[in-house]
Amino acid sequence: MNEIPTTGAVIDAQDLVREYRLPRTRLFGAAPLLRALDGVSLRLEAGESVGLVGASGSGKSTLARILAGLDRPTSGTLRRRGRVQMVFQDPYGSLDPRMSVERIVAEGLYGERASRAQKRARVVEALEEVGLAAAHLDRYPHQFSGGQRQRIAIARALVSRPDLVIADEPVSALDLSVQAQVLNLMVDLRRRHRSTYLLVSHDLAVVAHLTERIAVIDQGRIVETGATDEVLNRPRHEVTRRLLEAVLPPDPLRARARLEGADRA
Ligand SMILES: Nc1ncnc2c1ncn2[C@@H]1O[C@H](COP(=O)(O)OP(=O)(O)OP(=O)(O)O)[C@@H](O)[C@H]1O
Ligand SMILES: [Mg+2]
């Protein structure tokens, strides 16, 4: 796998395959392989916001982790340019409970040369951008709500001004009303920083808020890609239709509002 910047894209993945070796079922039998990614190609241009949607187990997190450099593909090539940061689903598990907010967010500056005071100033700036304040620096994760914890995780991801942000189900662990607030925050931050986003979700409505292009993944393969409006209004693949149906009933008006973002808190 090489990561040499030879294209204008922030990410250029070709034919990624990721196989997991499962536990042997019989003592002398071969360990079975599970092909979680089965030939995925995906390009992200600078400044673009792309949604990756698919049902549970379709391979979204496997792909996100490989694109972020946290895991390696079994085969295929990945070219990536610039710095990448990730936001994870679980704002409880992803923040170390023994670390203060200041230390957690400063982790995002790991490796950067700056004085403690300079780092503190950038941490405060990042906290303010996500709607928190300097008064929160010395507090610990358990003192915050789920939505606030996810804001802290977003501050940690953004404090280094990354070129690419990969968010894997960033709101699915939150209450519905809080989901809308955190999504709106991400929309604002993206406008302000013009970074490239890959937003991973099983929920098409969540992705529609924040992305101009959508890729649909099913059983480790990308089955449909297109402009967000196109995919929502004229889904071509059966899998996409099923994901849309999960968003649509029972109340068509409310469903439209969800897709169009009119229910933003
Ligand atoms: N470390 C692992 N070892 C073995 N199998 C794995 C491992 N991680 C994922 N898998 C399997 O790979 C497939 C894809 O998993 P993945 O976590 O990428 O799906 P996902 O789309 O993120 O699902 P979800 O929406 O539930 O988060 C699943 O069948 C899963 O069980
Ligand atoms: Mg996942």
C-alpha cells in the first residue's frame, strides 16, 4: 500500500479488499475468512463532503478505519494527502475518563511544536468553536452530557485543522434532538474551515444534512454513488431504496422534513 500524493484528491482508494480471519470452527479446519470489503474504490476531492451509507455490517467502519490509516487493507491501494482526524460514534468510549478536557482536546495537537500556553490557547479556541468555553478546561468527561462529549470529540478532531475529517456515526448514540444540534454544528464548522468530510452513517437523513455526494455500501461493495439530491430523489439501487424507506414512513411530511433538514433544532 502506498500513500504517495500523486493526485489532486485528498483520498484516492482503488480496489480495497479487507478480509478478517474468523476463529476456527473445527480444530484442524482452516480459519474461515470474512470479506468485509470487496473491491472498494473511492475518491474524495479537496473540500468535498461525502456521505457513506449502508446497513449494519455492510463494511462502513472497516472502510473508514482504512481510509483514516488505523487499519490496513488486505489488498488494494490508498493514496491520501494531508492530515486526517476521526470522530467516533461513542462519545463515552472515545474520551478517556481520567483526562481533563484540556488534555483530551490537546491530544489533537500531538506532535505539533508549540508551548503549553500556545496549545492551551488553541484548545480554548477549538472549544469555543464547538460551543464550549475555557471554563470547561479542567473538567472531566463524566461531567458532560452525551452531546457535549461529542462536541469535545469534535474539538479534538478539529484543533489541528485537519485536511480530512472522517466521522463514523457521530450522532447515532445521541438523543434525536441533540443529533440535530451536533449535525448543525458540523455543518457550520465545515463551512468555516472548508475541510474535506467523510460522514459515515446507516441513516440517510443524517448524511443528507451534511454532504453533497453519497456513496452507498452493501456487503463490502459500493453499489451506488451520486449527488445527494439525485440519490435521495432517484435512488437506482434496491439497497438505497431500502435505506430510504427506513427514513420515510410513517409520516411522509416529517420524513421529508428530516431529509431536507427542516427539523433542525
Ligand atoms: N475485527 C473484526 N474481526 C472479524 N470480523 C469483523 C471485524 N470487524 C468487522 N468485522 C465484520 O466485518 C463486517 C463489516 O463490519 P463493519 O464494522 O465494517 O460494518 P458497519 O457497516 O460499520 O456496521 P455498523 O453499522 O453496525 O457499524 C461485519 O460482518 C463484521 O462482523
Ligand atoms: Mg460501524
